[in-house]
Amino acid sequence: MLKEYIQAALKYAVFDPMEGEFFCYVPQLQGAWAKGPTQAQCLIELGEVLEEWILFGLKMGQSIPAIDGLNFDFVEMSDDVEAA
């Protein structure tokens, strides 16, 4: 699920050239960004950043925006289901 979500998010990456390198981010995922010497390297870095960003957000109880129908909303199970 995590890998699928990251791949979906990377399709929305926006690149901004900077002095000798690229800056990239996904507009829907505030605070997650990366930079690299090429667009390809920037995208690789962004994938790694997104993994940490998502895991940290989940640990802190933050809502992770849905992308392409993928989300991290967890359904609470009732006591009846847990006992089964």
C-alpha cells in the first residue's frame, strides 16, 4: 500500500529548476519536498522523503491526503469482529 501510494503521488510531482539543481514536491502533500542535481534524482529523493513523511504523519495521528483513491484511513473494528 505504501509503495503504491508513493508511486501515485510521484505522478503529481512539480519540478522547479534552481541554481544547478532541481527542487520538487507534490502540491497535495504539504511539507514534503526534495532536491537533486537532475529531475530523475530529485524524483528518487522525493520518493524517499515521502515514505518518511507518510510514516511520521501516521505515527503522529495526522491525516494523509488521498491520492488517486488511495488513502490511509483505518476502519475501527468492533469488539465482535476482534473476538472472532
